[in-house]
Amino acid sequence: MKKVILVLAVFVIQLGFSQKVTSLKVEKSENKEVAAELDKDKISLYNGSFFKFIAALKVSDKKTMESLLSPKAKEVVTDVVYKKLSEDIDFSKSLEVFKSGYKSTMDGKTYPMIQYRYSGDISSDPENIVTAVFENDGKILGIKPKRKQAVNNTVPKKDVKKKE
């Protein structure tokens, strides 16, 4: 009898602490269908900002670089980032548009993106790519150079002591 009362008490307690949904509201998502690629007008706008930034980066013109960055990017970019970026981009080669489209960020927003390749690399999968993400007004949100590196499959030899 005590076991039955205990089981009933557990169920009654669970029922007492359960919550009822009194009103449920469904929100419509404001996601718009976006084209897979950018149109030529937008590409020319973003190219202008990107190449001005690259020219300023080449001569270390910090004032011009900061004027081309978006406010979000200005918060996180430091002199160390500028230095690393100038080391990773090869200024002796010219860049050309490889792909364009949109990039989703972690906060769910999509931004225009252009991938550039060096003009000497005509393969379908270029070795070195520079990806630039923009805000809709043409300000630069981020630039990321990507270089493929050869994978070294050799395993380092361990020191093996000979038995004597």
C-alpha cells in the first residue's frame, strides 16, 4: 500500500510542476531568396573597395584601410592583423575575381562575398584564394587569404635504442 501511495505521489508531483502552453505564436522567417552569384554592378562596387584596400595595405596606409572597413571590422582589426594580412597576400601578382556569392555568418545574416585568385593560376581549384566579405554598402567586413599547404605524410622516426 505504501508503494502505491509513493508512486501516485510521484505522478501527482510531476503533474503539479508541469507547465501548460497558454499561447503559442508562430513567427515568419524573413529569409529572402538570394541569387547564387552577385550581379556585375555589385561586383564592380566591391572590387573598387577591395583593390583600394589592397593598395593601401601594400603601402601601409592605415587611415585609408580603416576608411574602407565596416564598423564591425574596425572593432577587431589591430596592427597585428594588418601585418599578418600583408604577409599572406602576394602583392607581386595581380588578383582577379574567381567566384562571387553570399556567405552566411554565425548570427544568421548573409553578406556578399567575392573570392579572388592570382591571375597566373587558371586551374578550376586554385592553390591560393583571397576571400573578401562585404557589407551591402561596399564596406569590407573581412578578408581571408587561403593557401593550400602540402601535407607531409612522413612519420618522424623514433629513437630506437639497440640492445647490446
